[in-house]
Amino acid sequence: MVRCPECGSQRVWKDGLRYARKGMVQRFLCRSCCYRFSEPQVKLNIAGKILEQSSSGKNLPEADILHGNVFVKQSLNNFSFKGGKNVRSHDPSTVTIAEKGFNILRDYNRDYRVCATEPKAAKNLVCKMSTGTRTENARTSPINEQLVNYILYLKRLGRKESTISTYNAYITILNKKSNLNDPDEISLFIRENWKENSTRNLVVYTYDAFLRSVDKKWDRPNYIPESKKPFIPTDEELIHAVMTGKKSSIVFSRLLYETGCRTNEAERLQWDDIEYSRKKIYVRASKRGNARFISVSDILLKMLGRLPRTNNDENVFPKRDKNSRRSGFRKRMKQLARQFNNTRFIKIHYHTFRHAFAIRTYHRTKDILHVKTMLGHKSLLTTQKYVEIYSQIYDSNTPDQFISKVAVTKEERCTLLNDGWTFIKNDREEWYFRKPK
């Protein structure tokens, strides 16, 4: 049985062959202490005197060998196995062969890579040597302490878990690919690595909160978001988008289609929020919006009632991993695009149902205040974009069929709305209204 001369362990690997003058010599690697050694080429008697000597020890003093005065000592100075690198059997040394242990009589520098039949064992071999150092560095790293304090700072500010998760993802990217202690470098990195100004602003908010957590300031860049019109599919395309997937996915899409709620609002829907007698659903507020009641159809109420319900779960739709519903819906839209040979399906997202709901509601009521209430908006300025889209896409009336007015004060705006005027757009303090002749 082969034992390691360093630690005496029997857990050794065969680690290749060494071609010596008298033939091949088997090399071994200890799995316990990572020591690499060869089969002994010198045999000792009970008294410790040499009975057989290999040709590799010609420079040993003859008198000391014959009298058995060579001191055999286990050597640790020549240990050179380092994880993740090309290593050698032993580092070159200036000591004589007589000063080394008998297990390393041959001093050579052949480069090699560790080869084992158990890849996981070889991988863990490297980890064992460096785990303690990495753990110690991770605990004492100043930047890691700052990141932990940053998360605690966001929690003290009362940020939601979803917001903290988003900020943490962006600050991790900045930490890995840039220098958090250099605001100028961070500004350049944000501008070069994100294309849309809305995303750039989100990363700027993330880093700005990080600097406030460490009591620092910077020249914060300001990116003006591009003005984009939301994509509004046809009713037929929306129906195909709703009726795809499993039963729970169809019910979830139908809920978004009929209520216009946000995805996170639908995910937080509870069984107690459904009023079957009044045919209404209570939508809880999100994104600093308003809570509201929305009327739904009998078909949706029946579909919700057929979903499986457990006593321990209050939510109608079970919790899933972040963005898992969105990614599944995205795949189904790609399948529809291939099935109908229509790339417009790829542009449909969960939030598209909300845009379509706003357009349908305004088309039915022509009341922007009612649309604002149904969407849960805090400000009327957020709702006005749907009026502009409706006017551009669905309104067939020409401009000469309307009369227009401009309101500056709040009282003037309220008077025009009460008289049946329709809000169109605003330009700073001037609000534009119109109504048919």
C-alpha cells in the first residue's frame, strides 16, 4: 500500500509516469495534503543504512552513505502545488540531494497539469487550499461592507423588495465591471453600456443612492427619456394572445385584458378581493398609484372560480420566481408569431393589455378622468398620452369639426371638464381642450 511521505495518508492518486535512467517511475499525488511524490528508489534496513542506491544520487558523499549518517527528514519546503496554475513537481532549489528527503532524490522541473479520473475531486482540491483565504478577504473587503450597508440603507428608506432587488442587480454590475469609488468612471460606463435613456436613468438612481449611503456626492448626469408611443395591437391579436398557455396563464392574461391592472397588481390579487355578487374586483395600489374597483365579466369570474384554491394561500395566483410569468408569455408570443407569420405578436407584452384597456375605455366614455380612475393614476398628465394615441389612430374626425379652448388655472380646467370638454394635451401651464361643434 502506497502512503504519502508527508502526512501518511493512503488516499493517493496515480499521477503520471516519470521517465528515469533506469526506466519509468510512477508518480503519486496525495489527496489529503496535495503532496506529489514518486515511488522510493532507496531502500533502508532496520538500522537506517542504505542497501540499494539509485543512480540519481551520485553526488551524495560516499562516506556518509556507507555509514548511514544521512538524516532522513520529511520536507515541506519544496511543496509547490498551487490551485488553478500549471505546477511543477518541486521548485528548483540550490540544496544538495543529501539535504532532501529520500522521496525527492530526483530534482527536476517538468511542467505538468494535474490529471485525475475524478474531476470533482480535483476541483475541490483547489478549493480547499484557497477557501479560507477567499472567505477571509470577502469578509474584510471594504467594498463588500459598503454593499451590505447599501442594502440596509435602502431598507431603512422603506424601499420595496422588488426595488431593492433591481438596485442590487445594477450595483453588482457596476461593482464587477467598473470602480464604485470613481464617479467619473461610473458615468462613462453608464453612457457606454446602456442605450436607452430610461435605463440609464435607473442606473443613475441606483448609483446615486449608493453614494448617499456612504455620504458622498457626484455630478449626477441627467438623461431625457425618449418619447415612445406604446404599441396597440388589434382586438383579434389580443384575443389570440389571451387564449394561449395553460389554464392559469389564460386566466391571468384575461384578468389583465379586462381590468388593465399592472402585472404586479394581478399577482397580488387575493380571493377576498373578488366580489362575485357585485361582479367587481378590488385592485390594490402599486407604484404610488390609487386602489380601485373594476367591473369584470361573468366569464372571468367563472374562470377565477375554477382555479385551484388552497387553505394556506391567500393569493389567487401562486407566487413564482421573478419575471418567470413574463418570460413564459414571451415564449408563447414567439410561437404565435411563427404560427400566424405575424411579427406583431412579438411586440405584445403583459403591459400591452393595460394600454389597450385604456384606449378601449376612452373610446367608450370619452372621459379622461374616468380613464385616470380605472388605471389608478395619480396625475392626469400620465393619462393624457392615451388620448393622443386615440386621436392619432382611431379618431376619424377632422380638426375643423371641433372647437378648442385653452385653460391656465385649475378653476378653468375644472369648468371645461364639467361642461363636457375633452382634454387633449398640455404645454407647461397651458391645457388644451376640445369638443365637437
